[in-house]
Amino acid sequence: MVGLISNGQSIDGLFDNMMSLQKKGDNKGLTTALGSLTSGLEKEVGETGGDFKAGLLSQVGGLKKLMPLASKGMVKVGPLKKIVNTIKLMLGANRLSNMLGGVLF
């Protein structure tokens, strides 16, 4: 199950788009992408729950903290990449756990 944002873009696609915007230095676009991504993640995790819900929401909180920095061009690729990779891993594990009926662990 791939979560979709209101404009039809997948959560997974937003990760790549966000990293591209950061690399280009598009601060406004990055801020918008962070907002869309955090909303989409919160919606998916809220609707599906799962074993990794608390950890995912904690990481989403980390992304939210980057939004004011993004608008000023102060988001560095290293910390952003670390949060994104952690969320991708946890999101995949959560989706798998939900598909298996919560018996992953």
C-alpha cells in the first residue's frame, strides 16, 4: 500500500522530490514538500496504525522541525537524508507489518 497525498503524488515519490529540491536550493519548494510529506505520513500512519506508529510519528516530528529551517535555506543534506532514510525504513516495515496482520514482531 503506497500512501497518496491529496494531489495524487505518492509519499514515496515525495521523498525523492524533496531531496531533489534540497539539492537545487529551492527553499520554497522544499518547505512545501516537507509540509505535504509530513501531512501524508501522519494521515497514512493514523489510518493504518501499526507496530511502528510511535517511531514514525517521532521521525515526522523531526521533519516538521526542519520546515522553518528549509524556508531559510538552512537544511543540510546529511541530516535530511538521515531522517528520510529512517522514515523510509520504518514506513516499509510498518506497511509490511500491516499486510501480515501485525505479526512481524
